[in-house]
Amino acid sequence: MTTRCSWSHLGALCVIGAAMLSLQNFLPRVATAQPLTGVGEWQSLKGDAIKGTWTAALTRSGEVLNGTFELKGSNVVVGGPVTGSIDNSSVVLGLAQEGTKRITFSARLEGDAVSGEWEYPSLQDHGVWFGSLSSSPKDN
């Protein structure tokens, strides 16, 4: 059996190929998970003695953050799982405590540097937090 290919067949293949390439622009891109490491300090605005450090181990998939957040220096909160969002200039994290109680961390992001505010409404407390958040671990 012999198959003949004409110029019209090649033209049809070119049209199909171009359509497939155009279709790629409309398909959702699969975001690869990127690990992020964070370290820094936090301070309550209730008093100078209420302060400590924080560390984070996060995974970024697009603009979505998931991971763990640890607070040192607090006798109320030690940390736990966090979810949040990140874009080019801001980061927002929510740390669940005791079920429905939630601490919210929001900050400006400039390069690896983060600085912003946190709020814990159920304790009527709030303050500031700052540090770094990067895709590679920081040397101590």
C-alpha cells in the first residue's frame, strides 16, 4: 500500500500545528511548588516585653502559600499550620489556633524582606513582624 502526500495535506498539518500552539496560550499552566524559608522577629504593641522570633517553612504554588509557622517568645501561641497568599509586593498568612481562632499576618514584600502587622482578635492583641522570606535557606 502506497500513501501519497500532497501539498494540501502538508497545509492542513501546518494549520493543525498552529492551532495547537495557539491553544497552549489558553490552557492553565501547572504551577510548580517552590519551597520558601522565613525567619524574623515579632513584637506586640501591648508592651515591650511581649516579643520574640518566628520561623516559617512554606510551599508556594502560584500565589498560594501553605506550610508551618513557629513563634518563640509567646506563652500563648507556639505556631502551627498556615495558609495564605503571596504576590510580587505582599504576603498574607493565616495561622489557625484552637479551631476557629485565627492570627493574621500581613506584610509588604520587597525582595526577600518582609515587614508588616499581625492581629489576634480573640486576644485583642496586635503588633508588627519583620524578617526575610526566600526560596533558599539563610545562613546563620
